[in-house]
Amino acid sequence: MIGDEIVNIKGSSWFIPGPTNIGIIEVENGVYCIDSGNDKEAGRKINKIITDKQWELLGIINTHSNADHIGGNDYLQRMYNCKVLSSQTEKALIESPKIEASFLWGGFPVKELNNKFFEAKPSNVTNVINEQSVLPGNMKVISLPGHFFEMIGIISNDNVCYLGDCIFGESTLNKYKIPYIYDVLKFKKTIEKIKTLKMEYYIMSHGNIETDITDIADKNISVVEMVENEVLGFITKPIAFDDILKYLCDDMGIELNYVQYALIGNTLRSFLSYLYNTDKIQYEFIDNKLIWKKK
């Protein structure tokens, strides 16, 4: 089934397997995409499938603004003059994708980050949506923050939940070791939230179709707790950020490059903020260096 170009999950709910899984939901007079993949080629693939099915693309609902979720927006919006829907905060980055690389790097980004993985072509968000929004086809918005600023998911009328990146499949966790997390506390709360949903099917952007989300949800929580415990273990004595990053990557078998330094480094800063904000660690400036210490 995963080798198929498009898979019918149930009724009006579909998905297109790929590096980033794309949702398709049929409504009365057309279809909506859930995300659009990582580039123009992903947009071309979606367009071919929509054309073959004789559908009309009415809109793209972006779960969040990471480039691998909005990369096909520009192509598809120009092809169909379709709507693009997102949450308020993610709108800013969808319309100005240069912000993402700068945010992840913490300043003007090095040239190695000037690529489609970090910077999609901009597209125009026509509709800002949230959990109170009324959408065609009885689609419902669910708030799923944590991985990124104001990520959302979509629940179809068939009781299928498109989860975005609020949770990652086992192969993704095994490959990348440490998933990107912007807000650790919200990431944990979101996972607990989706465990309470009574969905028939769950679609992760980077994972398989699941009928029971509990096991993979618990594995995601285990990874978060593992990273948290590793970081706390390194702060048994005063230590600087780059040393924590080195020891963490050494322990996880991760070899850093510019891309991984940006993603894992940004995630580590989020963990340090989480641990500091929950009074588990403290910091001090010593010889003009920011040093992390036990509470």
C-alpha cells in the first residue's frame, strides 16, 4: 500500500506517501491538501494525482511552516489559485520563509542553510484558522503545538486525524535520534492530548498509518525523557552549551554538520530553556561564557 501514489484511508480521506506524507480530503466541490511536500516536484506529483482523479484543488491546509510541509504551496497556488490556510503564527513563516533558517541558526544563516530544506518559496496565506474555525466537509482543526510554534492538525469527517509533526514514526526516530522540538513542555502535552483522541486512523507526516497511537506516542515521550535525562546528567558540574551538545551527540552516535548543528543545537537550547524554566537547572556567566549548573 505504501508504494501506491495515493492511498484511500476511508471514505473521503486519502494520503499521498512520501518523505512528507500529504493528506487529501474530499469535500462537496473539490479537495483540500494537508501540507504540500518539500518542493515544486512534490507539487507536481500532487497536481498529477489531482488531475488523474479529476478533482479540483480548493485549498492547502498547512499544519505548520517547515519547508518540507509548504514546499509545494507556490506551485499549486499558481496552478489553481487555491486558498492556503494556516494558524496565525505559522502564516508569518509561510509568507516569509527566510525567517526559518535565521531562527534556527540564531542570526543571519550560513550559506549551507540556504537550501529548500530550510527555505521554501513563499506563498500567500488566504485564511487563518484555529480550533474554532468552521471548515468545508466538517473538517475540524486541532491545536498541536510543541514541534513548532503554532502547529495544527486536521480531523476529517471519517474520523481520520492528520497529525503533522506532533509525533514521529519509529523509523524517523531511529534515523534522526533526536527529533526537532521547539517547546518541550507543549510537545509533551500535545502527545498526551492525542493519546486521548478516539480516532479510527492517525496519519503522521513522517510515519505510518496507525489505528492505535498509544505505542508510538509513548516512544516519542521516551525519547524526550531520554534527552532530558542525558542533559541533566551532563550538568552535574558547570558546563557550557557546546560541551553539552558534543557529549549529547557523542552518546547518541550523531555526527554534526551545519544542518544538524542548527537543528539539534536549536532543540538543545529548547531543552535547556525548559529545564531552566521548570527550576531544574540554573546558569551563570563566567569569564563571559554562559555556563549551565545544577539547581
